[in-house]
Amino acid sequence: MSVARYFDEMSYGPAPEADAEARAWLKKHAAGFGHFINGAFVKSADDGHFETMEPATDARLARVAQGSAADIDAAVKAARAAQARWARLSGHARARHLYALARAVQRHGRLLAVIEALDNGKPIRETRDIDIPLVARHFYHHAGWAQLQETEFADQVPVGVVGQVIPWNFPLLMLAWKVAPALALGNTVVLKPAEYTPLSALLFAEIAADAGLPAGVFNVVTGDGGTGAALVAHPDVDKIAFTGSSEVGKIIREKTAGSGKSLTLELGGKSPFIVFDDADIDSAIEGVVDAIWFNQGQVCCAGSRLLLQEGIADTFLARLKRRMGSLRVGQPLDKAIDMGAIVAPVQLERIKSLVATGVAEGADLFQPKMTLPENGCFYPPTLLANVQSAATVMREEIFGPVLVAMTFRTPDEAVMLANNTRYGLAASIWSETIGLALDIAPKLQAGVVWINATNLFDAGVGFGGYRESGYGREGGREGAHEYLKPAAWAKRKPRAAAEPLPQPQPTADGFGLPQIDRTAKLFIGGKQARPDGNYARVVLDPKGRKLGEVGEGNRKDIRNAVAAARAAEAWSRATTHNRAQILYYIAENLSARADEFTQRIVAMTGTSKVKAAAEVEASIARLFSYGAWADKFEGAVHQPPLRGVALAMNEPLGVVGVVCPDEAPLLGFISLMAPLIAMGNRVVVVPSERHPLAATDFYQILETSDVPPGVVNIVTGTAKDLAKTLAEHDDVDGLWVFGAAELSTMAEKLSVGNLKRLLVDHGLAIDWHDRAAAEGPILLRHAVQVKNIWIPYGE
């Protein structure tokens, strides 16, 4: 074919990327890859292996070691042995190591890009121009955090040994997202790459060793799901960072319950792509291409749900179909193709099955006419239109090049449809009216929102989800905190065993007038409420004398309290100034009754009047502190390397359950309740089981302090039973549990239904009078979730 003919036809010819160096590297390891442990490749303990295949050709790529529990144990031991020395290095020394890794990635960028395209099936243009530059960017960025750690995170210490399990859709980029911050901040790593795509991790391990990374700091154990399960279960791993499906994330949450392991879960998504009738349609269509057909739609934050305003729907879909006809599907190493291969036959069959389900449920199927390669796992770009909101394909993550579309009329309906999902990872808004876009963005229940853009990522901007899309953030300052723990909490000791309850003493007092009975009610929706079961529990002083009675709350009482908290959503939208003023007012009213609360604490606990008075004064001061923090614990404006900004906004979790410990019954109660309401959450609080009267007295303070009904709800009763109900309740967004270790374990195990945001103490006692351990950002960070709103600007 002549050059002149290409100019006449404007057709694409093949533009293959050379793969000789990548094939040579694979040939060098033709005998099989071992695990990378303690700075060297080693054989699997049981000599098990499996083969990886090239998705585009079905040809064998490599023979890789199958990890066992023994291999995981060896890697964890190596990481543990190296961790203390690595953490003791100066931040500057660790920064030098990460800088060297970034430079090494750039030097070997073309080899890494080709290996990634061969192993995963994605186009070389994506691995070369997106993945590898972002990998280098993450190591450069986190080298900076290592350099600044001693000043920027002076009150934090490394978590320790981190187990990381990464997916197959962005094998090397996910490695960088997790490994860079972990190493930068003094942790060591055991990485389990995806079974389908282990090669770039093994190549990176070689590169890291050549760059001088100390032995044991970074370890790779390859294998299937059983290998990952062994890593999750290992008792000497301090943290698990997982990216993958929501189903597996829930299993990990349940399996690690009670272990004390920190968790970061970046899970599935079903992200909305919202197009208003004033949008630039041509730009929005190109956005759709990037949102759903990038990496063959195998992206957790893919814009897979297209929501079109009715007035432009027909025009938009017609032009979108025409654009789909110009997409090219072909061999990943061809630089002129748009879509490569699906990662594996099993994933291809899942995509086909879900599309068939969508058609059976009434969707209109469109696939452009194109010729797919005969061999390999290829699937065409697909549109399912006129899909109902309850349809399977609208609810389930397909993880393939399949877009589902429906219409809306008003902005409120767009928000309702966008949030009609159990996921909450990302969203994209298209409108030429910036005021409309910025009004919609905070209303979307998603951790990342792109305005007139999609699939923008940067190491300096946090990424992560709400709800069943997981919790924790990767990237930016918020991502750095995931690999640190408060120094003030690192020294906590197990809570002392509770003294046995005293034997009740007789209350008969001859023929004198009996004491007037008073049973403290529950406090739900701004009103005192009798418990559903009509039972009460006696509150005794340390000598067994009856101080009073409180209601015995049950499952229905918790349900009523959660409903009241959900109805108080206006509190989350209130101005930070308004919330601050109310917290100050609560403090003032408590101060006016300080003597009464002091006497109550003395009577309940038997402590001295001096100590009781100190607890009341500390409680007043803590309320003032959170009044101060209410309008000062703010987000940030990130400046990623593009023309635009990303707004990191702190948003409330929503409805949060709180289970208080027995120690410091007033101060502990306020220390947990105040940061949550300061950040705009609504709470259902279970006060100290043993000493609840301080909390039931406190609701009289709330009644006179302009606290809106439903913002604070108090349910007394048995901590174990009420914590269980809160953990299982799927309309509770977060749960803080402080008390016996078994309460923490139960909360972690039972909260998997909707993956609540958890803060538990694992039975480790906090000195509530210690401001470093019990006040300020140490708790405020857990009272919010960060939403990053990307706003590009310019033409």
C-alpha cells in the first residue's frame, strides 16, 4: 500500500511497538519466576507453579511461583526484620531511595510498558503514556512525604509490616499507589500481585533491587486467591491494603475482625456519568469514551452509568453511536488501536453473560460493526440504552466495555439516580454552568467527582470511595495517613478488667417516706422516650446502693434512633459556624450545672470530688475545643500537574453509632460525641453501661442548647446487644466502639453488610484526659470522609 493511498483514505495501518526486549526478559526467566523475598528471587516452598497467558493471543507468557502459607511467612519475617531499621532511617534517606525508584522506573519505562501491555492486554498507548508516568509520579511525590515526615507527621509513627493485595486492571500503577506511601513513611511491604498479571511486579522487584532498595523492605509473593488469604490471615502483618471486588473486601473485613490490623479497602464501583442539557456534547462524548472504553472498561471508577437529561438524550446517543463506530479494537502493542484485550476468558464470559441479562431485561443493545481479532479475549464497545434503574446491568459492576444509559429530567432526579447504588467510588458531571456542577458535586455520594472531565488521577490527590466502594484513601496527605498511626495510641495498654458489679443493697428505710421513683428515659429525636420493651436496669453506686434506673434499650429503640438521626440530615448541611455556636452553647450550659455533674460522677464511680470536678471541667473544655474545630478542620486545594485544581472536601460520614467505655463516663461520652457532631454527623450513642446517668443527665443539656432533634440520640442498655444492632444496621454509616476487646471484634465482623467506617479500640484503654490521645485531628480524621472534586479549567 502506498503512502498516497493512506492520505486518500485516512485509514489506520498497523503501528506495532517493538517487544524484543520484553520477550528477551521473559526468555531469561523461561525456567520460571520465583518469589522475591529478602532482596532475592527464591523458589516456592512447595515448588508449586502456574502459567500466565497473553490475553491478546492465548499464548503462554511465563511460569510463575504459586505462593503458599510458608512463602508468605518467609516474606513477612523478612519484612519484619527489615522494618525497624528502615523506619529508623532519616526521612531524607528514605526519600533518596524513593527518588532512585522513580528514576529507575523512568529509565525502564518502555520495557515496563510493553510487559504490562502483554500481561494485561491493555493498549500500549495507555501503559506508555498514562500508567508508567503515573507510577514514576507516585514515587517522586511520596519521596517528598518521606523528606517531610519528621515535621509534617511528627505525631505519627509507621504502621509496621503492610500486606498489599493488588488487582489485574492496573498491575504496576496499583503497586505504586500502595508501595510508594508505605515505604516512604517507614513501613515494609509484602505484595501479592494478581494471579493474571504478576509480571510487572516481578520486573519492578528486579529494578528495585538494582536501585539499591535494602533487602526485606519490599517483597513479592505471587499466587492465587489462597496466597492472598494467607497474607491477610498472617498474625504478624499490621495492615492490609486491598484493591479488588467489594465481595472480597467484605471477606477481608470479616477475616481480620479482632486482629487489630488496619485496613484500606478500594473496592468496586458503578459510577454515574451525568450529562446536563447545557453540556458541550462533543466534549462529553469524548469523555464517555475515556470513562468506559479506557482499559476496556476494566476500571473500578469507570463511568459505566450514563445519565442524560431528556432534552439531549436522542441527539447524544445518536452521536455517541457514530463515535463508537470509529473505535478500533486490536492487538495491544499496536499504537493505533483504542481498545485491547479483556484480561482473561473467565472475565470475557462474565461480560457476555451480563450483557445477555441486560437484553433479556429489556435494554436496547448497540455494538458497532467491526472485525475482532480471531484469537484472544476481545469484546466490542457496547451500549445498553433505555435501561431501568432496577435492572441488573444498572446495579452490578460489569467491569468491561459496556455502557448503560438512562434519562433524567431535573437535577434532583439526576442526583437521586446517581446515588441509587450501593457503591460510591466516583462520578462525572458535564455542564457548561459551573454553578450547577458545583451544586451537584457535594450531593453525590462518591469519593471522587470530575467536572467536565473523567479518569483524572494524581499522586497528590486522594482517591477512594464511600459505602461499598470501600474506605481509606490512596494518594495525597490523606493517603499518607493510611500508613501511619498516632504515636499517642501506639503506647496504649489493654483495658483493666472491670471490677465485679456490687451486690445490690436493700433499700427499705423503715416507715419513712419512700424515695420518688425516677427512671431516666431514652433520648430519641430530641425527645425523652420510653424504651420499647418497657424494661429498666438499676444503676448502683460502688457500694451497691441504688442511684436510679435507666431504660433498657433494644433493637427497636436503636431502629427508632437511627431513623431520627437520618431525618436530621439538615445538620450535615448546616454551616460550620452554626455548628460551632451550638457546641459552645452546650459547653456553657454544662458549665452552669458543673456541680451537679460532679456530684453525679462521685456517686456513680466513687471517685473523689476533686477528680470528678476535673472530669467535668475537661468535658467543658473539650466541647469548646470542638466548637473551635468545627469551622477550622477544613479540606485543601490540590494543584495536580494539569490546568486545574482538585478540591479536597471533608464531608460527614452521616449517621454514626457510638459505644462508650465505662471509664470517664462523662468525658469519654463527650470526647466521642463532640467531634462527630462538630463535623456534621448525627449520632446514636450508647453511653457507659455501668455509669449511664451522666449521659441521661446530659440530654437535659441538649434540650436547652438549640441542638436540632435527631442530631444526638441516646440509648441506654447492654453495650454488647446495642453494639450488635448498630453494627448490623445497614442505615448506619459509621461505628465507633470503645470498650471490651470482644466488642471491637464483633463490630468489625458484623459491619460488613454495608462496610461501615469503623473506629474501634480493640480493648486498649485511652486516657481521656490526655489531649494528645483523645482530642483534635486524632479523632476528627475519622469523623469525615474526603471527597476530591476535580475542576479543570481553560479551553
